[in-house]
Amino acid sequence: MKKKFIYLALLAALGIGFIYTFVLKPQQSETNTIRLASSPGPYSDLFLNGIKPILEKEGYKVKNQSFSDLSLADVAINNGEADLNVDQHTAYMKNFNQEKHANLVALTKIPTVPTGIYPARKQQLRAVAKGDTVAIPNDPSNMARAYNVMVKAGWITLKPGVNPIKATSKDIATNKYDLKIQEMQDVQIPRSRQDFDYVILPGSTAYPAKISTKTMLLPENIKPDYYLVAAINKQDQNKKWAKAVRKAYHSKEFKQYLAKHNRDSFWKVPKEA
């Protein structure tokens, strides 16, 4: 009888330990801690300054994990090592999912800084001339944005039927000024401005390089796939913390924060936000 009692007591202890370790403890982590996989740029800063305080008032703790490479942040989210990233647009996320067989989804669109043409050796759009040089990002999504803003400027045209979010140099139909277009890593463009007549930069590159959007010569018309999003693992989209993040981006308090900090129209706010 005594041995049976000891056996039952051990089973009860193991059961309590299992419940705490695998049920209660993960729920506590899910409920109270949001792991941001941040990348250099304005969007993580906007989250930390404008969204984090709102979440903290709701009882959440935001843990910031910094990644120098956005793709590594996405890998961390896909592997369950981080919860959220706010430094990519839908086109980038779709490309990452396809290449890495990942399962990231957009929680909500967020305020976005447009890609645009910036001055380099030349200071005005109307100064463009035959043979001018233009530096653009070489990653697929931002490259396509660059070609689209050059279309808007009247510098090039694209072949009929081209999907604008997948445009490449092979899709150029006409190049009015015979521009020499150099595709390169976006982070290298700001430090190479003296080598080009114009440069085209996304907001996530201009911001850390301290290049003011006030100097932008021509902004893009932001297509739906180029609005930045709060990206999470698909398996987390119905969790309470995920709903809290989305609610924070749509909250009156965040809109008031933007109204105060967006006097120069740095951020373009999507209609649904």
C-alpha cells in the first residue's frame, strides 16, 4: 500500500512538472513577451518608439533582438526564435517564403517611406542628360521599385505586359537618355553617391544613411505590395499578442503619435492603417 502511494505521488509530481513546463510556462511567454527581430532602419525605430509603449500599457514586454541582415531576422521568425519583424514589404516577404519554403504572413500594413530618386552629382531631375549614371538596389523587390520610379520620371519605359513588381533590366523597352544603370547593394549606394549622377534609394536605406527625404527629387507611387508590413509566422497569426500588435498599429494613440512625428510627410500611411 505504501509503495502504491509513493508511486501515485511520483506520477502526480511528474504531471505537475509537465503541466508547468509545457503548458503554463509557454502560455506565460506567449502572453507577456513579444520578441521583435529588428533590422536597421526607420521601421523598427517606429515600432520601438510608437508601438512598444502602447503594448507595454497592455501588459506586454517587448524584447528587441537586432539583426544586421533582414533575411536572418526572417529565418529566426520562421524557426520560432523570434516573433515579429516590421522592416519588409509584402513583395520581399513573398520572395523569402518562396526561396526558403517559409511560412511568414503579413499581420497588417504599416506606415512606409517611399523609394525615390535622390540627387548625387546632379541636383535636379530636369538636368538629366544622355549617358547619365544611376545607382539602384540589386535585390529583386527594390530593384523593381527603382525601375518603376524611373518610368514615373519619364526616363524609361517597360515592355507591355511586364509585372511591375518583378521588373528587371531585361524588361526595359526604351531608355530615353541611354542611362547607365548600375545595380548594387543598397547599403553601398549612399557612400557611392559621388560616383553617380542620380541614386535611387528605399526609405530603409536612406534613413540610416541620414539622407533626408526632403531632398528626394521624385517619390514612387507606392504599390500595394510595397507597403511595409508587420511580418509574423503563420502559426502565430491568431495569438493574442499578434492581435494586440495589429490593434496598436490601428489605435488612436498611434495615429496621434504619427500626427506629431510626421510633419514632413516622411511616412505614407496605408488606407487600412
